[in-house]
Amino acid sequence: MGLSSQSYGIQSMLKEGHKHLSGLDEAVLKNIDACKQLSTITRTSLGPNGMNKMVINHLDKLFVTNDAATIVNELEVQHPAAKILVLAGKAQQEEIGDGANLTISFAGELLQNAEELIRMGLHPSEIIIGYTKAINKTIEILNELIEDGSDTMDVRNKDQVTLRMKSAVASKQFGQEDILCSLIADACIQVCPKNPANFNVDNVRVAKLVGGGLHNCAIVRGMVLRNDAVGSIKRMEKAKVAVFVSGVDTSATETKGTVLIHSAEQLENYAKTEEAKVEELIKSVAESGAKVIVSGAAVGEMALHFCERYKLMVLKINSKFELRRFCRTTGAVAMLKLGQPNPDDLGYADSVSVEEIGGARVTVVRNEEGGNSVSTVLLRGSTDSILDDLERAVDDGVNTYKAMCRDSRIVPGAAATEIELARRLKEFSFKETGLDQYAIAKFAESFEMVPKTLAENAGLNAMEIISTLYAEHASGNTKVGIDLEEGACKDISTMSIWDLHVTKFFALKYAADAVCTVLRVDQIIMAKPAGGPRRDAQPAGPMDED
């Protein structure tokens, strides 16, 4: 600012230490560049042959996955423009649960094309107008591509469910989608309520146990608790269940207080009364017909002794949420303090048993009859990171199920839809006048990213594939997509690869919205960051081992 202590222009307005970037070169193109970097990360893991990323987050936890939502969540993106794309991906993940990768990669592609347009001399606002027209047209075309008769679907028909779930699961676990889909479909159909629109994703639980392989995976109607039963009774059939939140212990019975004891007899009597009190409580629970006691906190030694005597099985569930789910599975009402439960408060389980799976002892609570509301997918795998990734695949499958309960319409998968959209939009752009048509044409071109990426990730020649696809689609075969296993273009209805219409709809819409938001920015003004040491600054000086 020169020698004078006075500052001029924007400097005089803001605190020292601020940054101000303005204009096309500094702000717009820098933003676009940051978003492009982000989308190059996610793009290589798009689709079934997508590569995995190894992300190590700030807590040193290792993620090996090709799930874009997980990747961008753990990356902690700093750049404000790239953050907008991350938010679009997150919105997609929350809305549908699949397609976050498409959202981010497609947005990156749109921005890259916008950059070319800007270098050609278009103004960002013209690009935005063109892109908005294009996305509206896209949604129109997308509705025309919906497969006939796919809107009337029975969400309890396993074949129809797996058909729609396959592509979502395959993009996470390629080659294992058939096993996984049938598992997930079973689990979802079991807990699907009378009105499928009320399907709750939380009701499909995942229990991960190291050891075994995919073929050992199973579905349990009910819950799998990751711990052993307390006490020596390990199995109960057709049992009534009492749930106590605050634990089964002596201190739950006596009020805490100080007792002054003068002689040995008093001490003996005091201990006896306490013992009798606990026995009385446990006995009252046993008399109510309950055979299983579930405790949300510690189980006292003495209480346990009486539980054994009255042949009660004791389970301990530490997490509040698990306890809530347990109550949902068995239909029990959780009681606050130990005492005789009302018959209405008792839950029911067909069997509660401790089983050993892969060296880990788990308690399985089964409920076959009645529309039980929780089912558990038991996942088996050799390492934790594989299990985590399998869990993400299951999550995607369950979320897709939820999406298809709301809207079951499907469009052709395997990039067939994208090529068709690209082709129809190109035609549409020729009809437009003015500078919009360039933007619309670029929007159409962006769709080529999907088949190109799918082909590249599978090691095929992208150019050949895309031109073949265009040729096929131009001659009227709108359902031709890429068969990744053979590396050829085929009609996808023979391979039955379908995507949910609503996944595509939201992904493209969010992507276009995010892109327009980024393009609308022409200045970045960052205030001086708040004080305090930087987060990533290491403490100085030698540290001891601990």
C-alpha cells in the first residue's frame, strides 16, 4: 500500500488480512478450476469399474471406497466454490442415497465446458441462461425416456426390486451385486410397512463381523447385538421381554444415603434387607411372565445372582439408539426403574440366543411372525475396510429401495440415457437462436462424460464407444448402452440395467443448480480468518511417546 499509512479503495473498507479476488480470471476461472479438480477425483470412481480411493481423514481413519459421498465428506474441502459441489453431492446423498458421484462429476464437466465458453468470449450470465434452458429441456426428455409400465410396481416383488437396485449396488461392489441385491431386497421387503411410502431406512440394520466371505452373509429377521448375554443363560424361546433403561442393580432400589451402624447385628441385618429387597424386585419381574431382562446400564452382581436363580436371561445394551431399536423389534416399552412391569409393557421375541459367528459372540433376537419392523443384514468380510465398503453398498441399496417406494419409474442405465439426452439436446440447440445455443450445445456435450468415464474406467476405447452409441441412437435404438463386461454396445433391456428416474432427475438438477451458483460468482471477498493457531499447525518441541 505504499508508504502512506492511509489505504484506498476496497482496502479502506475491510480489515487487514482480507483477500479480494475479482473479475473473470481471478474469481470465475479459479472457482471453475477448483471444482474441476474435485470432479477429477470423483470421476475415476464412477460406475461399476470405478477405482477405489484411499482417503485418510484428520483422525487417521482409513477409508478405501469408491463412494463419492464418503470421499468428499472425508476430504474436508476448503475451497468455497468446490464446497458448493460437495453440498450438491450431499443433498443428492440425503435425498436419494445414490448418485452423488454423478452429481459432482457432471457438475465438474459442465463447469469445464463453461470455461471454454468463457474463453470464447461468452459472458457467464449468458451461459447460465443457456444452461437453465438446457436443464429444463433435459428433464422433459428424461420423462420421455421412462420405460413403459414401470410406474406400477409391486415393492414386495423381489425381482422388480433387484432390477431397480442392481445398478446402484453394482457401482459400489461390481461382480457381487447379485448376491448383495437379493440380500438387501429380502431385508427391505421384510420391513416394508403397509404403506410403502413410510419405509424407514433405519429399520434395515447392518452387523459387520470380520471373517468369512460374502457367501456367509445372511439376513436375520430381528436384531443382532454385538455382545454376549450377561450370566449363564444363553438361550430363550418364545420369551416375553422386560426392558429397564437405568440398569438392574441394587443402587437402583435403595435411595442413596448415609447409614450409621453401631453393631455387627445391625450390619448383618442391613445387608440382609438389601438382599431381600433385590430378590423381591427380581422375583416380581419373573412373576410378570418375563423371561428376558434387557438392561440399558450396568447389571449388579447381586441382581445377576437372583436373575440366575429365577432363570432370567439378562442382556445389556449400551447404546440408547440400539435400545430404542430393540424396543421397536420386540414391541416392549422401556421402563425407567426396576420393578414389576405391567403386562402391556412387556415385549415379545420368538427367540433370543447367543451364537458364535466368525469367532465373535453375538446375541440374535429373532422375531419371525408379525410385521416386525427391524431386519439385520449380517455382513462378513476379511477386513474392516471391506466391511465398511460393503456396508456402503447396502446403504445405497436400501436408500434406492426407499426412493423406488416413492417413485418406481426407471430409465435405461449403462449410459444409454445420457447419450440419448446428449443427442436430443444437440438437436434442440440448433433450433435456438442467439448465444444460448452454444451453452446448450456444451451442456449436451457434457453428458458424454458418463459413457466416456464408464468406458475409460473399464479400460475400453472411449471414442469408439461414444461414436458407436451415437450411431445406434441416431438410428432409433434409444436403449443401447455399454456392456462393460464384453466391452461392446448392447441393448440394455437384454442385460436389464436400469436406473431410477428420480436418481437421475435429482442428480442432473442438483448439478445444474450448483454450476449456475458457481458461475454467478464474480468476486470472492474473504475476511481475515479468526485468530488462534492454525488447525494443522503441529505443536512445537519434542513430544513423548504418549
